[in-house]
Amino acid sequence: MQKQTGAVASSPYPASPYIEVLLKHVDLHRAGRKVLEDINWRIRPGERWLLAGPNGAGKTQFLKLVAGIVWPTPRPRTVRQYLWQGERSDVPQLTREEIVYLGAERQDKYERYGWNTSAQRIVGTGIYRSDIPLDVLTPSDRRRIHTVLRRLGVAHLARRPLLSLSYGERRAILLARALISRPKLLLLDEVLNGLDETNRRRISRWLQGQKGRLPWVFATHDMGEVPASVTHALLLEAGRIVYAGRVGTAPITRVIGGPVQRHARRPSSLLGPVRRRTAGRAGRKPMLVRLTGASVYLDERRVLADISLTVREGEFWLVHGPNGSGKTTLLRTLYGDHGIATGGRVERAGIVAGTPLERFRKKVGLVAPHLQADYPRDLRVTEVVQSGRHASIGLNDRPSAADRSAARRALQRFDLATFGKRTLRELSYGQSRRVLFARAFVNEPRLLLLDEPFAGIDAATKRALLAQILEAHRRGSAVVVSAHSVREWRGVASHAIELGRGRARRSGPRSQRSRGLR
């Protein structure tokens, strides 16, 4: 570099407070597989990009590439440049702390490592750019934190331990953490997953209300989630860009589907006869699990209060309610992860005093977000599915021939036969969710417990998974599913329970409580 003397030479680049990123001819390989190919893209201050594509298209890896978390595969013409404050850099070190990436992996990380400090302290780590609280919060910090939490409508959660919050509440807290760091580029990966309608609207309003030139990228599968303030669209298929430009001319519905396409193939007709038989003969169906006057306390706080619920063979239960209402806790209580407070009772088919709970769990298929956090990222897909045979996280012993055979069938059932040797780290969030479905179905369960099963899933995968759920139900399995969107399950559920602040607002056969499923 030529030494400057006298007056300081002006930079040839505009001194913007926001970050511009340029990618040219970028490839990305992970574990020997091509994930992204010949990526050419640029984001400038003031631009707000929609990032869309099916599961496995490469969206998350694309965002990590932009954030500087992963490095492109070297090739002669590759360019990855960051322009900020009049300076240009070919490496992300100078801008990495100014780019905020928020996705499911960060949320899972807190659960995996048991980082359970207060929500206020978690948000404060965004000020000091650390994962866990290392600095004492000043009065000024606390005022900033309160302002951001209030803006997102979650100020009442400030003193709650993070891991005592619902999945959707945690997502809102981590978004507050991202915003308080005052990013110069914001990357949001399926950020509305797990949020109820109220919190979705709050976050969408925040994105819509940004009056500065903060650039952001918003990845989603759902056309209904696209913020109105989006200016551009980047569409990926099989790791390649199929469109990059103004959102007005983007073929978005071809890639992720629109609202009409999403609801056009409602499967209610497939389930009609089953629902009528269930409603008419529920009293004669065998009981699988029953809660009577059940209250559940977590971290010395009551999460469920006086819940009574009986799930019988062949029933299809919808559990719905806002973030923090206790949906996940209810499903995990049915499964046996949480105990019942004195005065309540839980009964499970085939389980008497002294019987190991695992005997019941082996007859239950569980799909839940916390499982994706619990499993080690280096575990192979085949091992994950095989562990479902034993209702365990991973394998304690070598798999038997029966374990291997059942896992092969489950992988084929969910179109994962070629994924067996891959690790979870190599999969997209949606692909990992399919693996959890294969794990849940590996024992042909009598009861399916599905906690927000379609979060992070594209439309095509959602249809395929729903078909498997309905097939299991037609064969006699009971299903209990939690969801924020009642519309997705209208015409499917035979029974429903609506929760509010841990209490059952309404519960029973759908024909007796149709108001709750409007």
C-alpha cells in the first residue's frame, strides 16, 4: 500500500453506517457436498430482501455465508466483499460483529448448553456482543433493554429465566437481543417460526416501521409471512439462484406457494369418516393417557393449572393457544418429561407402579423443537432414527438387526433413504424436522405427540408429512398436535383443547366446541 503524506486521501467508497455485501461466483461445499453454486448477489443499504426456497435449497447456509460464519469454497473468480464506513474488505472480520444473524440454531444453542439466565440479561448480551452474560448491566443498559422489549410487546418477560419461556417467547427475546445490538445488517432465518399471531404482527410491524436504511434479509417458506416492506427477492432452488431482483416481478408463489395454493388441498375429506366414528364411540375406545386435575410447576412457577384431559385410541386432539399458554408443557407432561403436582393424577396405558416409563414412551412418537436442540449435531441420521426405537437421545448400545431394519423402513417412508450417513449438521432445519418424523414413526406408535410439527417446513414437505400423520391416524393411532394456526387443522381434528395462561378455556369433541376452531 502506498504511504500517504500530507492530506488524507478520501475513500473511493461512500461512508455509509450500514453494510453492503457483494458475492460473485461463490460456491459452498459442506462435508464434500455442493450446497451453493455460482452465487452472484449484492445487498445495499436500504434494501430489504425476501429469501425463499424449499427445504434444502441452501437458505440457511447462504445467510451464514453472508454473515461470515462459513467460508466459500475457493475458486479463481470468487469474490466476497464487505463495504462499510468507506472501507472495503475481502474478509468478514471487520464487520462480523456488526452483522446479526438470527436463526433456529442460536435458539437451540441456549437450550443445548443450559444457558438459563433471565430474559433481560440475555437481551443485554446483545449490547456487549457475547453469547452469555459477562458484563454488569448499567442503568442505561436496563433502560435500553426495557425499550426494546416493550417495542416487541414482551416487557413482561424481562425477569423470567429464558428456558422457562415457551418456544415462541424465547424467539421474541432473541430477536430483542439482535435488535439491541444496533446491527448494520440483519439476517433473519425463519424468525416467525413458533410465534403466535399477536407476536407475528408485532415483529412484522417492527420490520415495516423501520425508517432508516438498515438492510435486512428475511428467509421464510410462508407467503403469508412476507413483510410488506420487502423491496427485493432472492429465490433459491437446489443451491442455485433462480431469481434475484425487485420483489414485484419475482415468481415467489412458484417457489413457496401463495395463500390460495397453501389451503386449496385441505385434507378434511380424508378424515371425515374417522372423525365421525371417533365422536360416536369415544367412550368405548381404550384410554392411552389421562390427566386429572393436573398442575405442573417449572422453575417454581405454575405453567399448567388443574388440567383434565383423556386421550383415547383413534382420537385427534388439537392443542392451541397463544405463546406462553402451556401447549409444549402439556405435550411434554403427557410424554412424561414433567411431573404432576400433588393433588393431580396421570394415568398411562400399561403403566402401573414400578413399571419403567420407557415402556410407555416406546409406544409414543414425539416430534418437538427441543429434540432438535437435544441431539448432538455430529450424530448420523440413521442413529437418530434408530434411537427412536428406545425412546432415547442417541444409542447406548449397538443397534440390533431389528433396529437397523425399522430405521431403514422409516427413512424410506419419509424420503430420507439417501440421508442415512449424513450428520444433523449437514441438514437444513426442515430436513432435520423430517428426520424427527422418521424417528417418531419408527415404532409404529399408538400415540403421536406433535409440537408445532410444521415449523420451518415448506409447502410440499408439509403436505407429505400431513399425509403420513393422517395415514397413522386412519390405522388407529391417536394424535395430539399443538399449533398456533387453527386453520391448518380445521376439518382434521376430532377434539380440541384451548389453553390460556396454563388453564383449559375450552375442551372436548370438536362438534361440541366449534367456536374454538374458527
